[in-house]
Amino acid sequence: MYVTGRYPLLVGAGAVPVIVGSVGGIPAWAGAAAWLGLCLLLLGIDVLAAPNPRQVSITRAGPTKVLRDQATQVTATVVNTGTRALRIRVRDAWQPTAGAVTGTAVIRIEPGASGRVITSLLPRRRGELRSAGLAVRSAGPLGIAGRSTLIAVPGSIRVLPPFTSRRHLPSRLARLRELDGNTSVQVRGQGTEFDSLREYVRGDDVRSIDWRATARASATMLRTWRPERDRHIVIIIDTGRTAATRVDDGVRLDAAMEAALLLSALAAQAGDHVHLVMFDRAVRARVTGRDGAALLPALVDAMVAVDAGLIDTDWDAAFAQARLLTTRPSMIVVLAAHDDPEASRGFLGALPLIPAHTHVLVAAAQPEPTEAPQSDAFEAAARERARWDADRMVTALSRAGVDALSASAEDLPPRVADRYLALKALGRL
């Protein structure tokens, strides 16, 4: 049962007859009691006269997956299974992070007929969005009360990472095709693989001339090269407390996911094998053994339900998990923030556990520098201390033979992809 805004107005309207009755000799308390009794009687009659809201059958329809910050719609079809016409108010009970932008729908359904309730959603958070059911209200003829119930028709939508860095993929794939020798640009470097033979043209590197092929042919033949394939790339995403730090409009974990998705899409096109582990003190997600078109869907599906935990990461265990994914990684990409060498001793101490001849890249999203007012000395001092700690950490990583970079949340994915392509061009990957 529920009451509408008309019922308090009805009760308040009794102040006039109570005052009039007290002037005419009737006690005020008696007049008030009589009026309240009449209001309660009308309330009960209105509730009993309201159609039963449970005499409906509800089915859902809509997408099961959607990207974060992408608008979508879910539809609930309501069928009147009773013998009376229904005029009901229906609200789909999605959780607040679903971003339901439509209000309650009011529909009239004849017996045996059906109506639709369309709810527009704008998810603002990754993960599983759920609706326990639909709240249905049926008002009485007087409009002061009615019946209310919750029809248990569960619904759910998986909100996937948005992968907004996808826009950087075409330009990086074009550079990758140049490295692969699909254009006129040929790359020669240590660790590259032989691709094919072609005729020598002026301006080519004479060191690439194949003299045996030239002796067999009637023209000077040149070897072309391409970067090595079948490399194993291990991506470690830190899900510890530093991953929960706000960076720009999101958190570091979201920026790390974007960087991992862009790098994985690029590496898959390059013919390399990508492995992913998301870790703090336990494995939160793991993807391995997926290549080609199956890689990105597997990564996105694994990332959906992972959130940053307020605990420190066990880096010895994290690198042990990386060794379980592949015994011969060519590159390990650690997407984690290390702002202070003293607080990162565990990470620095775990670096010797990485196999030899493996290139290690540590990348982190950092807040964009902002100019504080001159009067705010504390903020200026804190910003300067953070910059000093970051420089010390880069120095410590460089001494350990680790490649380190930091950028804003928006610039981090293309920066990581560019570093991967640079290593390919140099023949180090």
C-alpha cells in the first residue's frame, strides 16, 4: 500500500470543520477524531478498490553488454493477466550507477493486452549492473492511495571498459605495416627476420644486397627484413591501493586498462602473443593462450569486474604469476604507479626475479600538472615534492635497467604503444 500527496491535503482540509465544530460547542478533539476516522475510511476504500498490481506478467529485453558511458535502452513488456483494466505506474529498479535517465512510466493496459516500459541507461561504472525487478503501483479511484508491489524480474547488464584509446590504433597499425615491409619503407636492425627479396633501387642500403641471389638473377637483388614475430608480451596491471588514485576524470586502473587494450590490439596485429595478469595479493584476472580476434574480447571480459583494492601489492608473487604465463617473455609491461622509492622497495627488490634478456617497461598514469595559486603554499610544496619523488623513482628504475615512462591518463595508451613500436623498429623485440 502507498498514499499519494492528495491524502495529506485531505487530512489538512479537516482543520476547517474542526474549528467550526469547536465554535459550535463540539469539542475540538471529537471533531478531529471524526475527521481522521473519515479519512482513514476513505483511505481503506481507495486501497481496496485499486486493481491488484500483481496481476501482470513481465518479460525483459535489451542488450547484455554495453560500453561504459554509452547510452542504451532496456525494455520491459507488461501483460495484464487480470480481468480489469490497469492504469499503473512502473519504475525499473536499476542501481544508481546505471544512470537511468528516464523517470517512472505510467501506462494503461486493457485485460489481456500488453504495454512497454522503456528505460534509458547511461552506465557510469564498469562491472555488473543489476535490477532486482520492477516496482508497480496501482492507484485507487479516489487517487489518495493504492497498492504497490515489486515484481521480481531480475535484469543485468555487463558494463565493459570503453576502450576510448581505440582511436589511436589506425595510425599505429600504419606504422606497424611500415615495419613489416608492406610499404616501401624497409627496416633493418638486430633481431629482425628475413622477409623477401626484391630488386635494388638507388638509395637502398648496400649492406642488404644478397650477392648469391644477384649471381643467379639478372639484376641486383636486395634482402628485405621485418620485425620478429611470435614474441611473448606479458602485461601486469597493478590492482593495489595506488591503482585507486584519481587521475584526471578517472582512476589509474582505468587508464592502465586502456593502455593494456591498445597495446594488446597492436601486438596481436604484429603476430605477438599477449598475456595479462591483474594482481595485488591475489590474481584478480588472467588471460593467456588467446590470439587473433579472440584476444580483445577475452581481455575486456576479464577486466569487467576488477576494481582497485586498498592493499599493497605483493610484487614477488606478481612476477611469479608472470612466470607461470610464459617461460620466455620478450617484454614485460608493468602498469603501476611508483611515486616514492622508499615505498617501492618491494617492487625494486622483485625486479631481479624477471628473466634475463627481457625488456621491462614500467608505465603509470600521472595527474596533469596544474598551477596552484601563489597563496596556496602547501599545495605548491606538495606538487614539488611529488615531482621530486617521481624523478627519484625514474632514476632508481633506470639504475635497475628498467624502461620507465609516465603520462596523463589520456596520453598513456599511445605512449606505451609507441614504445612498443620503437622496440620493434630497433630490433630489440
